[in-house]
Amino acid sequence: MSSDVAPSPESLAEETRRYHHFIVLALWLAVVTGAEIVLIYLPIPTAAILTVLTLMSAGKFFAVILWFMHLIYDKRLLFWCFFAGLALAFATYAALLMLFSVDRIDTRWFT
């Protein structure tokens, strides 16, 4: 015996709303990606291009993380656990970059 219960109209409306959010977000991500490609070919200083590209990429990253990984709909504890792990990974990466930077290597042992 299966207990197939029809979903309530409220839950269907909520799922439809979420589905449309995903479609709109995908379209916005495509627009931002197109803007990134156009930005590369503009006659702007390289530092400005890299700064804007970094900000745009970070915005796209957080949009994908929040909506497509459903973090925006989860409990806040899961949200903060994810970002704590992300911060720890970033701190570890930064520490390793500092640890293994070329100017800190003693090269007199290699000659």
C-alpha cells in the first residue's frame, strides 16, 4: 500500500516560486558572464579590470552557493557552518601562500 498524498497548494506555489527564482538567477548569471567577457576587451587599465572581474566572480559565487546549494532555504546553523568552513579553507590557503612564498626561501643551501 502506498500512501501517495497530493501536495498542498501552498507547497506547490512555494516550489513554483523557487523554480522561477532558479531560472531568473541562471539568466542573471549568463548576463554577468557576458559582461565579464566584454570587460576583458575594453581599453581599461588591467588593475581595474581585475578588480571588477574579482568582484563579479565573487558575486556569482555567492549567488550560486546561496541558491543552487539551497543554503538560502536551510536553517541558519547550516549556513554559518558552511561559511565557517569556507573561511577556514581561505585562511589555510593564505597561510600556505605565505609559508611557501619565494622570497622567504633560504637559497644559500642550494648553491
